[in-house]
Amino acid sequence: MTEPLTIDELKQLARRRVPKMFFDYADSGSWTEGTYRANEEDFAKIKLRQRVLVDMTNRSLKTTMLGEDVAMPVALAPTGMTGMQHADGEMLAAQAAEEFGVPFTLSTMSICSIEDVASVTKKPFWFQLYVMKDRGFVENLIERAKAARCSALVLTLDLQVLGQRHKDLRNGLSAPPKFTAKHIWQMATRPKWCMGMLGTKRHTFRNIAGHVKGVADLSSLSSWTADQFDPKLSWEDVEWIRKRWGGKLILKGILDHEDAELAAKSGADAIIVSNHGGRQLDGAPSSISVLEPIADKVGDRIEVFMDGGIRSGQDVLKALCLGAKGVFIGRPFLYGLGAQGRQGVTNALNIIAKELDTTMALCGKRDIRDLGKDMLYRG
């Protein structure tokens, strides 16, 4: 087939190559999926100002995120079970991001461990932390991230209670998958995926398995994980983690201006305006719809990033115009990974970069650092 030209084409290819339970995990939201849909739909409502007869030569997408040089202001978001989209998925995605020149963020709930990713990368990556009730395990994760030279810690704030995700429940999602007739059939119809999985030893949550006492098999791992997300998580815990980590700290899951204000006072270095990809509070606003007031309120004191609904370079540009210093992409790189492995992640980044560059030029700008609200039609 011809090379995919859009993120949607990568998505359709991934749908054909990844077993349904894992594709659905990447491509779904909670409850009615209203917020999940709004994340994409609200970008389409924002219109761009076309400018002509301006110098469009010598354009640059280069900037910084959290003080680090980036080829464009896009980071790969932390996504759970990435290694179930493609064998060794986190390792491949991290390599693709490093080669392209953008940050990669490893999830606590990854299939490849912190050490796995560190073994195949040369530059520091970022690590995302879920706060578990077992604070000893949390401390151990932080120390392992330090040992791997991770240059930023992304602390997720919006998963104290797990949102109900109907597709995952109906699919009986697990890693590794259960060997029921339904799951065996799903895998049997994806032979290339199966061959890849047979060639790796990484099939479960390797940041957890082997690092928690009493967790030795799938059933004990599942029960431990389900019981460990801490509903008591508070701003005091954020301070404890900030001091324990001692490095750059990003707070992920801010969706309200009051929480943004508290985050700006917390000593963190950045926030991510995010509704967890529509996978937590269904009925919450889209990330892009609340970005501008949050950036206006705290953007002069703390770096503001955003994620949720980005499917093109144009979406990236719109977020930057509304005050984001950078964006995180999850599903776009997962589609690429599921469709084509490491090359698919590179293709997803190339698609977004080309669309971002072309759109910036047609809006009359040459430097990604010069984008602003004046490039959008207001009302």
C-alpha cells in the first residue's frame, strides 16, 4: 500500500494489525465517550487566518520544552500498555522520538520497564508516575527513574479513581491477554502481531512485576494494580514527590483554572492541561476548550502544555496559538506504532511536522516561537 499521509490512515492500518482488545484500549474513552469525541471535534471549530505575500522562507519548528531543545514542540505522551500495540512498543517509540528530536514519556503502566527503555536510548527520557497506596513502591519507582537518568517526572493527578471504560470491560482487557476463545481468535487473526510477541519476553507490566512483594503472576498483578490507585492523593503528596524527585516536575491532568493556580504555586515546573484523553470524567470539557483561560492565568509563571484530541499538525498549531508551550500526543503515535512499529512512530511525527510547518507558513509565520492568538479567527 502507499505510505500513510495522515494520522487517520495510520489509525485504519493499526485497526487491521492490532488485536481488537488492544486497539480498543488505545481508541476509546469512558462511559458515553462524549469527552473523548469533544477533544477532537472542538479543534475543528477553531479557524485559522490565512496570510499572503509574506516571506515564508527559512522556517523553523525548533524550540524548547522544559528547557530541553526539541525539533518541534511535541512530546510523546505516557500511554499504558504501549507494548501491546506492538512488541517492545515503548522501546521502539522511545528510539523513534530520540532520533526525531522530541521527548518520550514512559508510563508507570508500561509493558517495557524503565530499565528496558534506558537500555536502548542514549538521551534522557521522561517518566510518568502514578501514585500508589504503597509509598515504598512509589519511592522505588522514583529512584529507578533517577538511576535511568530521566530528565523530568510527569505526575498524573487525575487517576485517583478509575473511570469506567466500557470497551475495556467488555473486551476483558489484560496484559498479557487471557487465553479465552474470544482472545485467542482476536490474536489468531493478527499473525504478524503474534509473531512479534513471540519474539519478546515483555508481555506484562514490567515496572511492577518483580518489584512488588507477592506479585508474581497475572492474577496477583491485576488485583494489586486495581487496589493501588490512591483516592487520598493530595497537594501534600505533590510536595513530598517534588522533594523526593528533586528534578523537573510536570503535573498532568489540570482542567480547571483553580487547580492551575494551585499547581503554579506548588513548585512544579509545568502543567499539562488534560482530561486523560477522555478516559476519566466523561462530560468534562475538551482540553483545547479550557487551554486559553488556563494559559492566560498561569502561563507567565509555569510552562503550560496540553494533550487530548490532537490528530494533525494544524491541531498542534492551534494549541500553541492559544497559549501552550508544547503538546503531548498519545493516540497518533500509538496508531503509528500499531501500524508499522518504530517506523510508524517516525511516520506519525513526520506527518505532524509537515502539517505544522505548512500551516504555519500559510498563516504567515516562519518561527514556531512567534505563534499567537492573532493567527486565529475570534468568534
